[in-house]
Amino acid sequence: MIKKNMISLLLMTLFILLNCFISPVYSTELDEATRTVIFDSSSKTITLTPEQVKRGKRLFNNSCAQCHNGGITKTNPNIGLESESLSLATPARDNILNLIDYIKAPTSYDGQNSIAELHPSIKSAEIFPKMRNLTDEDLLSIAGYILLQPRIAQEKWGGGKIYY
């Protein structure tokens, strides 16, 4: 019994020490350059506040991560949320305004067909209740979070089955 308690205490101490020295990157630790993302098709930029990044993460995890955990797309692992896939979509979804447009009214990757009945969106909020209360500021935070992830998680973001 004493050995079990000692082992438990040792493991807890090790866990606490590791958390003190190896901690994840939080939005308050991200510098301005990292928090600066492309705002629109003309390459205008916007610097997200640490609060927007934190909010975007929370909202993404609540509204999007069920299908896009780690930036992958569960229904089509060939198209993720990494920079390359976003930039090759039609229209390109590699900026805040175009991602917000997609979240409001999603289209197929080639931009030809609405997929609002299949993909959660503001347009289909009656089918997807999690989308009902999202404001434009919420959408900006989610889009910003998506665009930041390739810088933070690097190859893991959108890496698909290799990492998740």
C-alpha cells in the first residue's frame, strides 16, 4: 500500500514538473506578427487581439472541431484547413472575409454548389443549432483562429491521419 502511494506521489510530482517546464502556447504569448493574418483578397492584414484568439479557439472547439479536429476534414481528409487547401478553394478561403463568407453560406470546394444543408453554417442555423448565436465578431474570431493554426501547430494542423 505504501509503495502504491509513493508511486502515485512520484507520478503526480513528475506531471506537475513537466507542466511547469513544458506548457502549451497560449494566445497571450503570441506576438503581434504571429497574430497578424490576411483580412481580405487585397492582402490587407488585421492583428487579432489575444482575446480574439482565445475566443476563436473556444468557439472553434465548440462549433467546428467535431468535424475539423486538428484542421482536418473528417468527411474529406484530402481537404483540410491548412493554408494550401484554403488557398486552392474557389474562391480562395485563405483570408478572414472569405472564411466568414464560407461560415455564413458554405459552398463546395470548387465554389459551384451550396452545401449549407450538409455543412454547419449561419444559413442553415435551423438545422445546426450551434450556429444560431454566432455573431460577426464570433465569426471573425473563428476565422482568425483557423488562419493562425498553421503558424502555431505547423505541419500538425491539417495533417490528417498522420497526427490524429
